[in-house]
Amino acid sequence: MFVKIIDTPLGKMVAKADEKAVFAFDFEEKFCENIIEKPNEILLQLSTEIEEYFAGKRRIFSVPVRLQGTDFQVKAWQILQTIPFGATISYSEQAILADNSKAIRAVANANSKNKVLILVPCHRVIGSNGSLTGFSSGLWRKKALLELEKGVKELKMSFL
């Protein structure tokens, strides 16, 4: 396993990968273990792409990602990957796309278990009334990511 800590305007993030793909990317406070960096080419590519994303120069990631979860979770996360940069959908819309309009809570639960933040953009899912709900790393981070993608240029460390 390879590991890299990546500084972002929203805090340090920890990325984990194997020889083929990133399988974890989340904020440092989610990791209980001692983190010893051992990057590989994939994580160096991720670091570059994340820097470009926060600089407003990247909208689509090309780094390979491996989704690990139940069949339903993987389906929910694959739907997240189809939401265009700068767009949002509701949990109910995501449930419909998952072929089960009654599975709103199930998609919300799947999104909360997303281990590959930003690359699998669960931050692009909002409440049906437009409210910001359900982001495991804090609604302030969700708001900042959405503002970045909508072109608000004031993404500053003041969020921290």
C-alpha cells in the first residue's frame, strides 16, 4: 500500500493507493493510525490533479480510482462520478438514477461511506430543497467545494 498526505485549502488529506488505483482519499482527521508517507506514481499524479482542481484548472480527474463497497454502494458512487463539475443533484434524483426512487436514505448512507472524496464527488448531492446536507467532513467543506466549482474565487483558508 502507498500513502501520501496532500495539503489542500480545506485541510490535509490522506490518499491511499495500490499499484493500480487510488482507493482512499479523505481528510486527515478521519484516519486514526500513524500515517507514514510512501507515495507512488499514482499518488503523485493525484497530488498534481488535486492542486490543479483547487487552483480552478481541473474539472475532470484522470487518476484511476477503485471503488470498494457493496454492489449498491458502488452503483451509488458510480452515479456520483457522472455529476458534471459545478452541477448538483438531490438525493432523490440519485435514488432515481439508481433505479429505486424509494432508496433516498440508502443512497445518502452510501454517499456517507464514500472513501474517495472529491474524486467521487458526493459533495455534489444536496437536499431536494437545495439545502446542504450530509457531508461527513463537514458542511463548511461541502459548501467550499461547491463554491469552488461554481466559480466563486474566494476559497480561502478562512474556512479552517
